[in-house]
Amino acid sequence: MGLGALTTLTQCFTDKQNEGQRVYAANCASCHMDDGSGLRGVIPPLANSDYLASHRKQLPCLVRQGINGEITVNGISYNRPMPPAEKLRADEIANLLNYIQTNFGNHNDRYTMQEVKEYLQYCPQY
Amino acid sequence: MNRNSNKSFFSNLFPMLALSALLLYGCNGKSGSGEQTLPILGERQVVERQVNGQTVEDTTYLTIPSFAFVDQDSQQVTNQTFDNKVYVTDFFFTTCPTICPKMKTQLLRVYDKYKDDSDVLLLSHTIDPEHDSVAVLKDFSERLGVSSTKWHFVTGDRDSIYAIAEKYLVPVQEDAGAAGNFTHGGHFMLIDGNRHIRGVYDGTDPADVDQLINDIPLLLKEKQHEKK
């Protein structure tokens, strides 16, 4: 019984790890590329990106609302709108961001669900 | 997503072209020296004519018709721009949220490889000329950091662009239901100095683009032979 519960739990965690990658492939990879390299000068990289660490708190809202206007990543300016991903739930955004923050050469802190939900409450109103 | 429709375009067209390529290889491959050559793709017609009382067969190949578009420097780009050059062409739009970024990443590889070879040019047509003005294309190409004499991003009359896409055998269409409102094939077409299509590649597949990069020298070699 205990073993069964443990197996189920492990299964659950394993699935959740893949969840971030799945959400990435479905929503982000066609522009940011499978390896997070982006498109030179046009679409900013997620790989080894300073922006991810410096905008940790803003990222959940940026994913949900998209970006309009200029941003600077690793010293290079980009100015191309990113479409919003309004349909993503908070848990999907958390898994997605944890995937990005810990892959593509990034070694940043993971988010807790609580954290992501909190940040999403204060998204800027346009 | 319209990715699927792009893929299905591809799966319809690709076997056909691949097959014709395969069939043609047999003929062209035997051109004496045993050197590898690229087939001429597309429909062909055999026309008979009389020369000194003898019947001679002429084969006419699918030829890219005359065109005139405007590039990111407001310069006119026509067939003459590509006379005696080898060029790679594709169809895209700058706000495309699906396969275009991947295509542009791959086309950049071709650009980087042949940056210093003035016989190789690139030609990207927008299929959204209403949005993709000269200024938008200029901004796009400058951000990519590519030279406008090497890589022409062109816009022009909508119908002319869609008509020429058909000639290049690339499916494009407006589609209000698709992401970004357009669907189009992610093909790169390789064109020789005689306006013939010599190769078709999936611009979203790095392995296929490797093939393109390797095929270009075969056309450049033909060119050298012609000069002699």
C-alpha cells in the first residue's frame, strides 16, 4: 500500500518534470527554438540569458500577457512582440519557467507554485 | 495550429518532387564525366521541330518567369539581379508565429556559409505585403545583421507574390483560421542562373538544410564549366 502510494507519487513528479518541457514545445519552441537559442538579433535567446535571472518576478506575467516594446537581453536590444499565452494556467507557467530556468545552460532558482500565483496576481494592467 | 497544415502541404508536395528528382537523376547523372549533378525540377515539355529536314527534340524546363519586387533598401529586385548567380528563395512573413523563425535560423546558416561568395544570393518574399513594408523588412534584416546586397527581403504586389510562389512550387495562402492568418510551405528552393529549380529542401529541418549547403557547390561548379 505504502509502496503503491510512493510509486504513484513518483510517477506524478516525473510527469510534472516533463510538463514544463511539453508546455515549452507547444508554446515557445517554434520561436525560441528547441535549444532556446532564439533567432539572431530578432528573437531573444533563453539559453544563457541574463534576463531570466534579472526579471524573475516579472516572467510569469510576461508569459501570460506577452511582450510589446523593446527589451535588452545579454546586451542586445530586441523589439518584436511576443504573443500572450493567456490560456496557460498558473501551474503550467510554473512548470514552464522551472524548465527554462534550469535548462539551456541556465542555473537559476526554481519557482514554487505559491510564488507564481502571487506574481500573477499583480500583472500590470494595460 | 497551422504547423500541421504546413506539414501536410509538405507531405503532399515533397514525395512528388522527390520522385521526380529520383527519376531525373538517372538521366542527368550520366553526363559524361560521372560528376554528380542536380536535376532540373518541375514539369518539362518536349517540343519537336525540324532542322534541315531532321526532327529534333527540344526539352523545355519549368522556368521562373520574370518578376520585379522591391527589397529592404527600396531597390528593385528582378531576374537580372540573379542572372548567372545561384540563389535560395523562400516565402515568409515577419510576424509569423509558427515555422518562420526556424526557417530564418536555418537560412542564416546558409548565409553565414556563403557570406563571402558573391555568386550565391538569398531571396525571401513576404506573403504579407500589407504589413511587411520596406521599412519593416529593413528593420528585420538589420536586426538579423545581414547584408542587403546578399540577402534580399522583398515585398510587392500581393497577387504577383502569390503567383510567383506557385511558380517556385511553394504553397502559400491567406487563412484567417491559422495562427498569424497565413499558411505557407517552409521550403527553401535552390535556383540556378538559368531560372531553373534545382533543389527543394525543408527549411525547418537542419539535416535537409545541410544537404542544401552541400548542393550549392554543385551548381557553382556547373557555372564554372559554362564559363570555359
